[in-house]
Amino acid sequence: MTADEQAKLAAEGRDALRPRGRAAQLEHSELRPGWTTGACACAAATAAFEALLSGEFPDPVEIVLPNDRRPAFALTQTRLSDGEAMAAVTKDAGDDPDVTHGVVVRATVRRTSEGSGVSFVGGPGVGTVTLPGLPLAVGEPAINPMPREYTSHNLQQVADRQGASADVEVTISIDDGERVAERTWNSRIGVLGGLSVLGTTGVVVPYSCSAWIASIHRGIDVAVARGAHHAAACTGSTSERVAEELYPGIELLDMGDFAGAVLKYLRKHPLPRLTIVGGVAKLSKLAAGYLDLHSHRTQIQPAHLVQLVASADASEALQIQIADVRTVAHAVQLADEEGINLPQLIAASARHEALAVLAGAPIEVEVVVVSRAGDILARVG
């Protein structure tokens, strides 16, 4: 390849490298992005609190999401009475094949005692956590930490504008959520009675297998053309952040769930060094030999987790417990109680599987396992 051809390829594929993270993909995707249940709940709660303080619902209501996104949401329904206000938003998942597209997310806000802060309650259609291993305690409504965080932030902004305190109870409900949840894997991970309120960034990235895999291939092509020596294949935005903290300026590949697409293409178009960064649950699937890590197509593999802890001389009791887990996080917790570093075992096994797919290609492979918060749990290679 000539220098001119390399420059042209680099210019055409600069976006495929995605040095600015997942948001860059949204800017260049032909598919229309949508909004998570968390973003819809935040918008509904913000509108309801505004009405509770001012007597009027903002429609549309603008909210602030992570990465300084400021979308506006139309309200589906409103109700204002003495002491509380309710607003509803209909979820638009964009072009993503999301089973929750079109559900109505409601937030009812009422004032509480001074200094109590913002609290969250699960209403009809929102599930309850019944098993350990999720980022919420057993018994909590399945309203994830990040939606709670940015909803609280938006409510505080409303309070500041109105000269009030953000001491409120927010009840989130989802119309027909219990029925829709039957089409998800919530029950398998111990979330019962409804849907989860999810959304780290508030944005639903449209899911197109062919387009995503093509962007991975183009990213590798450009990295090779530019003479890059090291790339990081990441499962999501948290993993990307960790990769950039470990290796500032590293070439980022948005692997997502497509570990096979990265490894098989690199086998024919090798870079000297590859770092795979991902959450413990997704990388446990790679460790078990799966190359598609999507939760709708590949389940966690308790039997393989049992094999891993058995290799570390786990007790029979621990092996029996792990054979019955619903989440990898629960297995990690159980193993840790016996002094076994399960994330390290997963990382080593994932690296072994990656090397097997690379089939002798001259690539040094490192695997980094991270927590939901971005803490490094294990690092191998």
C-alpha cells in the first residue's frame, strides 16, 4: 500500500477508530438512536417535579444526560394534585429492536421531609431485585444506579431554579411492564415483577450486526494502515475509558459483543499487540469459548465457572453454589469469600480462547476485566 493510499484509508476510516468513544458512532450511524428507560424516567420525573413546584408541566421537557446530551421529551400524560405530580413519557428506542420500544414510563413525584434527598420507589411494571450480584441490593426496585444519579441531578437543577430543595420521593412505573418483562431475561438474573430501568448514558445505540462488524473491520484496516502497534478492543464506554487510562492515545476498537469479528479479522490483518477490555460477565462468555457476547444470544455459563474455580481447588460446597448462580457477579462474590480470584481465572481463560481464535497470528494479547464502575478486577498477558 502506497503512502497516498494509507492516507486516504486513514481519512475515510478515522471515525471507525472511534477515539472519542461510543458517542462518535451515533454521529455517523445511518440508524436512528433512541432513549433508554432510564432517560425516559428521568424526563418524566423532571417534568413532574417542575409541575409540583411551579404548577405547570414543561412540554417538551429538556433534561441533561451524561456526556452533556440535552434531549427534549414530549409528555404522554400528566396529572397534578395536592402534594404530588405525575408525568409520563413514551419510550422511543429509535431503530434498535428493543422489546421496550413504545412502553409508557411514568414518574410520580411527591415532597418529603427536609434533608431527606431524592429517593426512588418501584411502581407497577418495575421489577424488584431478588438475587445478589446486581449493582443493587436485594429487595431494591430495579432502577439502576446511573439513572438514579442523572435523575437526581436533573431534579436538583429544577430545585435550584425554583429556589426549593430536592427532597422528594420518585415512584417509577411502566405500563404493562410485567408482561413485557416476560420477553426479557430479567427473571433469569433475579429481577422479578417487571422491567429494569436502565441506561448508563441514556442513549440506545441502534443495533446492526453487519454495520457494527463492518466498522470493526474498517477500524482495524485504518490502524494497520497507520502503522499502529497496539489497539484495545472494548465492550463498552466504561471499558474504553479504562483502556485510555491505561494506554493514553491507544487505538480504540468498539468491539461491543462481537469478539469473534475482532479476533477473526485480526488473524488475517494482525497488529503487534491487542488489549481486550470488558466487564466480567461478557468476558466470562469469551472465556467459555463464545465469540458473540450479546445477552440475548449467549447466556452466562455456570458450568464453566465451576470448572474455573475447581482448577483453583475450590471446595465442593462452593462449586455447588456457583453451579446455581444467575449472575457472574454473584459467582465472583462467592469465590472471593473462599479466597479465589475468579476474575483472574476468567481473564486467563478468555486470553486462552482469544489466542486459539488468532491461531498463531503474531499478536501479543492482554485481557483486562473491569467492574461496572471501571475498577480493574484482573489483568492477564
